Amino acid sequence: MEGETRTIAVGNRSLDAYATVHRSGTGPGLLLLADEAGLDAGMRARADLFGEEGYAVLAVAGLSGPDEVRAAAETLRAMRERTGGIAVLGYGPGGDLACRAAAAFDAAVAFDPSGPEDASEIASGCPVLLLFGTRGSGEAEARAGRIESGLDRADGSGVVVYPEAPPGFAVPHRESFDRRTDSLAHSRTLGLLRRVLGPHYDLVALFEEHVRHEFETRDVDATMATMIDEPYVNHVPTLAGGVGHDMLKRFYKYHFVHQNSRERSSTPVSETIGPDRIVLETVVRFRHDRVLDRYFPGIAPTGKIVEIPTLLLVKFRGDRVCHEHIYWDQASALKQIGALDADGLPVAGAEAAAKVLDETLPSNIFMQDAWAESEGKPI
């Protein structure tokens, strides 16, 4: 997704801005205030990201104070692409401005703000989220602590500190960018924006449509159409999947959708839904009746039944699947097809799946001697 450069009037000045919007053409408004580097590649990438998430984004650099932020907010409100409320999100000095002008918005988010010095300098009137990377910066750590101690959390405001990441961790194409921490902070940001502004997507239904094409229609193009332009899938135990459109499509076409067992079922156990991801706990049962590269690469079909607890972590970007992490106990799976001699090893077979479905089944079956030693001891 690429936006467009626009010129906006702020008081007596004309400023360059960058506008982008969700593929639907509309969305809640988000005013993005750049840091001292201006509307560089990193800031444009942030604007594009929030556009994909469902927002009508107006990114601006060079604003000199809260009054100019409020003037830019009126420009955002007047955008034809903007529907619903508006929020402000700023980085560095832009984060400081977002805090000082927060009362003009429905929500405010500040990444590594250069100010305020304490909570009294944050304009009240809407929930405010401040996110700090503090590695190597005692100043940022102290500022975060002062703000947190005085912040009113009744409206959902909060401070999050990431000691493993430096200031500037959330802007790509910068030396300070920390991809893993940025992903965590992005979910926190969406948690506030979705709650206050929307848009609200039925993530479970979106994933069900994705899975329908994987296992029912077995239509690779339709499967890919439910995902972002450059998605990835990682079957963690076997490293199977693909990163990027072409690699993942090849995986789906030749190593997944036409390799699904004829005898297969999935029993849901739990689901956890966040602002941009779902975690599904299931018990998968299938017969190893054909080559299954994602489970048993290089192993000929054995005809045996496999039952394994499985966790699927599915991240979305807006209304499309961004990536999947799929976890299961590979030792248990290999034991059940006879490819692993687990004699003497604490490796459960189908018993693991059965106990996920019924927690009252026997516990501690691999530590009976140790369990017997604790019998009768004080608890």
C-alpha cells in the first residue's frame, strides 16, 4: 500500500503531508506526527502500516506546537477518507506534541516522546498510551517513571517500557529499529485504537475463511487472497512454510493444500482474541495416509493415526492474515507413527491430546517414582 503526498495549510504555513488509507477507501482518522527526521522512508512506512490496519492516516512533520496540531486535526477531520473519530500518534518530538494536544482527539499514542517531563504536562480528555524504549537511555527511563507515577489510569491510559530496546525502536529503516519490540508495541497501540475508534474485525471469521480455502476448496489463489501481500507461515517444529508471497504460494501449492489427509479432524479447545491476533488451541487428529511434508518430511505414509495438541498463533493486519505460527509436539507425533523409539523417554503419544481434552486423566505418568516419594509430605 502506498499513499500520496499532499500539501496542507497550518495557520499561515503550507506543509508537506503524507496520506494513506485502508484498501476499503475509508477508516477512522489517525494523525501521525513525525519525529525530527521528518517524513522519511521510516515515517511513510509507519503511515502505510496503519493504513493497512484500517485507518485514514495523515502524516505531518514540522508542527511547532499544540495549536498547529489542532489545526492539522481539523484537516484530518475534513478528509473524505476519514469516517468516525480521530486519534493522534507521534514519535519523539511528535510524541511530545501528541501528549500536549491529546484533548483534541479521542485517543493519543506517543512513542519515545521527548517530553512531557511528568503526567501534569499531558492534556487530559482522552486515553493516552506512552511507549518507551529505554536501553542505553537513563533519561527515557526516568521520564517514563515520572509519568507513570502520576498518570490517571481510569480512562485506560498507560505507560509501557521496553528496557531491551533503544529509543527510536518503532521506526523502520533506522539503525535503532527493533523489529521484535516494535511488533509488541504495535499490538499495544492497536489495543487502544481499536477499543476507542475501531475498526472492529471478526478475526475468527476471517481466519475460518482462510482455513476453508486451505482444507475445503483447496484453492491456493483464494487462500493467498485472504493474506497480506507479503505474508509468512512458520510450522515451528519442522521449519516448514514460506516467507513472502511467492515462497508461501509455492509451499501451499506443492506441499500443503493437496497433502491434507483424507481422514482429518480438529477439535477446538480454547481461543484467545487480541486486537491484531488470535491464539487457537486445538487437538488435531489425522491419519498418516499420504506424504505430509509439513509434519513428516522425508517419511513415507505409515497409515497410522496421529493425535496432537496444536497451537496456532495468527496475526492479522487489518482484515487480512499477516502470518501464522503453528506449534505442536513433534516428538509425540513421531512416536505415534513409529518413527521415534521413545522407550525410556518422557514423551507422550496420543495421551497428551486426550489429557488436553480431559484434564482429569492421569497426571505425572512419567514421574511415578518421584511422585511416590512426595506422597504424604506436607503441602
